[in-house]
Amino acid sequence: MSTSIFGGAFHQIARPQGFPTRDHFAHTTFAIPEPAPGTALVENLYLSVDPYHRGRMDGRENGFTLHAPLEGRAVGRVLASRDAGLEEGDLVFHREGWRTHALVTAGVGGARRIRTYDGVPVHAHLGILGGTGLTAYAALTRVARLQAGEDLYVSSAAGGVGTAAGRIARLLGARRIIGSAGSADKVRHLTEAAGFDAAFHYHDGPVGELLAEAAPDGIDVYVDNVGGDHLEGAIEALREHGRIAWVGAISSYHDEHPPAAPHNLFEVVHKSLRIEGVLVSNHTNLQEELEDFLVPHLRSGQFASETTFVQGFEHTVDAFLGMLRGANTGKTLVDLTGSRSSLGS
Ligand SMILES: NC(=O)c1ccc[n+]([C@@H]2O[C@H](COP(=O)([O-])OP(=O)(O)OC[C@H]3O[C@@H](n4cnc5c(N)ncnc54)[C@H](OP(=O)(O)O)[C@@H]3O)[C@@H](O)[C@H]2O)c1
């Protein structure tokens, strides 16, 4: 392999205050290395951009280092290997994203050969079969312990975790599934295509009132992707012994100070509610179970996983910023399979 071939990478070059912009990132190039002993050279095919990257941009604990390669989930193909655990041509999941090529070692930093399934696209391992689907699955089955016949509310319902939660909840036998999202088009999509029974646009009024209209008899479980007024509204709507699987708080990720607690938090006591955080990295033991559960449905065509693809490595930052703004429906992925042109030589 010639070292005159260059790959591309994005680095963070400044800390944002409030919403990030393209100016906080820079595109860099690097000579694609030969794999050193114990490593494999991977050409990335799909990159995941995720809300947690926003938190890491702040530079607090576990923050991104400036002017250095960023961390992010990716799926790629092994081009050359000196790692006994990986062979040329293998498809691998790893965390060396935000770049076109990476050196990985099986078993280090979560890098692993992925199980491929006829009829299931490889990018599913970053979406419904990846951290996104795993988050929704763990939230419903292990944290909220959703039972058949129960009613569920999901916020940011048209996004990656949200659409996965809606679909998985249906398979688990949920009765009424209610979602909220940030545009009329997304609300329509939720009820017409994504399997939700009711949905509302959270800009249309106070979230608590909109949820009370959509779920006049209350809910049993809330999967919280948003926090703030959404969490407060859900606490109001929950029935006795209801459960909240708290996945994220995207309404406050750009705030300098942590958000105030919901004013009705004491309802947790009155109604014997349970609130529990969901951290997907604590549920990686469920990966095989998730695949065994979902793959037959994916292959049957009865289960649609939703993805917004942004084409071309050079648009990685736009994909990330767009996702934060709500430009996506379903999981947001950068598709590098047609972007070999981003490589210089
Ligand atoms: N705990 C974990 O291990 C874990 C793992 C994965 C994800 N998460 C969390 O799960 C949530 C969803 O993640 P995802 O990857 O599936 O992203 P996503 O929902 O696909 O994309 C983010 C969505 O957030 C919504 N949003 C942005 N600003 C908002 C605001 N101020 N109020 C309400 N909604 C807002 C936008 O949708 P609208 O157009 O509807 O506003 C946007 O599409 C995030 O909070 C993320 O941090 C947690």
C-alpha cells in the first residue's frame, strides 16, 4: 500500500458556548498508515454522529481533546490486517469515527467483527442493532420493564432512539404509544409511518397540556430523551407505579448550567414512580439478545428501522449539527460508501 494516499479526519479546534458551529471543527488529512503489528487498517463505511458528542465538545471530564482525532462509532471494512483477530474484508464496529480510515485492534475500545445477516444492511449496526437500538431496548426491557398492555410516551420520538423505542415497544406488546417531536411533518410521520398511536408537536403549547390531550387516561412508562418541560409533563401524566427510563436531556445540552429540576418532582413520591437513568455502556451484555430479538423482524420486512443518511465524509460536521437541530428522522449516519473522492493523494 502506498503511503502517498491520504485519508481525511475532522478535529475539534475550539470550545463552543451554546450551539456549536462548523467553525468549531477543521478538516485535516493524514497519510494512511500501514497496519502496525497487532492492528488492522479499516476503511470506514458509515459514521455515527450522536448527541453525546455535543457534551464532549465542552472539554469537561472525558471531553474531546482539541486538534486531535475525535471519538465516534463507525463501521468499516478491513483493508489490511496484522491483528490475529481480524482478516482482510471483515466488517468491523469500532469507535475511531470522524475519519475515513483508522487503525483498530479487535477487543480494544469496543472494536469487534460484526455479525452479518442476509437482508440486514451493515449500517444497522450503528442504528437499530447498534448503540441507538440497544439504548431503546435496555430502556424498555431492563429499566422501565414495559409490560404488554401498558401505555408509553416517548420524547424526541422521531429521532434514532425515539423511533427505535416506538418500534420495539410495539413488539413488546405496548398498548398506546404516544410520541412528541419538533415539527408538524415529524408528527405526521410518527402516526402515519412510524407506528405511533398519537403524537404532538412540542412547540404547539405547554408540553404538559399537549401530553394530557394526547394521553387523557395517563401513561405507564416514559422514555425521556429530552428532559426539562417534557420530563415535567410526563411526571404529571404518569399513573401510580409508573416508570421513567431517563435516556437523555437534549433540551439542555447547549446550556452552560444544568437545568432546574421539574417543579413537580414530589409527584414521584405521591404516585410511587420510579426514575432510573439509562447508560447504554452499562448494557452491552444485551447486544446478542438485541440481535436475536430484532433480526428476524428486520429480515421479515415487518420492522422498519429509520435512518437519515448524509452523503460524503466532507459533510460529517453538517450531519452532526443538523441532527442537533432536528434535521433528521431516525438515526443520523454519514455514508462514506460513495465518497472515495474525499481522499487526496
Ligand atoms: N444514555 C445513553 O446511553 C444514550 C445513548 C444514546 C442516546 N442518548 C440520548 O438519547 C437522546 C436521543 O438521541 P439520538 O441519538 O436518538 O438523537 P436523535 O433523537 O436522533 O436526534 C436528536 C433530536 O433531538 C431533538 N431536539 C433537539 N433539540 C431539542 C429540544 N430543545 N427539545 C426537544 N427536542 C430536541 C431533535 O428532534 P426534534 O425535531 O423532534 O426537536 C433531534 O432530531 C439524546 O438525548 C441522547 O443524548 C442517550
